[in-house]
Amino acid sequence: HRGFKDIGYHFYITRDGGIHRGRSLERIGAHCKNHNRHSVGICYEGGLSAGGIPADTRTLEQKATLLALLRELRAVLPEAIIVGHRDLNPLKGCPCFDAVKEYEGL
Ligand SMILES: [Zn+2]
């Protein structure tokens, strides 16, 4: 959501739908205060409108990659809940869409 690759995440999805691995799943992330010990962090490139306002700027490619990645993680971590950063930290606006609702069927 900051528009650059942060090693604190486990996965980073670029606008072209490419997926880049940050930390391995075995390593604790550094992406969400108070939740790093029990979460997997996924970040997408973008998240700001041209005017610099937080916005859902995901491309179709990013949405497809994100969905595929979440399906894979769901298979490995069946107990996991899928939430947005903002659902865990009200001071955050990212990911600028309702992750709970969008992925409730997974
Ligand atoms: Zn965030």
C-alpha cells in the first residue's frame, strides 16, 4: 500500500500481476502492529489515486493474482481469516477495499 516493496511483507503483488516473495512464511512479518506473530502479510503495488488519496487501484491482473494466492494460502492455512490491514488497525486506510466481504467465499 505504500507503493514500494517492503521486506516486512510475505508477498508483494505488482501492477502487472507479478508476485514477489518477501519473507518466507516461517518468518514473522513486520507489516501489521500487534498482529505480526500470527499473520501473513500481502501487499499490492498502488493504493493511492492520482491525487494521492487512498484508493483501490488494483488492476485486473492484481486481483487475479491475489485471488489465486489467497486460495493457495487457504489450502495451507485453513483456519486463517482474511482481513484488510484497516480491519486490524483503524488508523490505516489500506487496502482500500473490504477484504472480509470480497473473500468471504474462500
Ligand atoms: Zn497496510
